[in-house]
Amino acid sequence: MNLLLQTAISEPHFPYAAAIVVGLGFLAAVSIGSIAWYNSKRPAGWEGKERPDVVPNIDR
């Protein structure tokens, strides 16, 4: 048991940092992708819908 605790303490924290970076990258990709989708041509059935207030207008 002591060997397991010593190994856990001496391990570098790289996997945690990598998981955080991947998680933040995923959130950024979803956010940017959502803004791009809302600013693109509307899909079928969404032509008459209004843009949400949160999404900024981008001039082309």
C-alpha cells in the first residue's frame, strides 16, 4: 500500500494538465463552431428563425 501511495505522489501531473487543455479546446471549438453555424446560411426549416442575442453579427 505504501508503494502505491509513493508512486501516486511522485507521478507528474501531466495527464491532468492534458485533460484540462483538451477540455478547454473542445469547449472553444464548440463555441466557435456554433457562432460560425449561426452566421452561415440557415438550414432547411430555419430560414425564418431569428439569430440568438448571444451570437454576434459578422460582416462579410
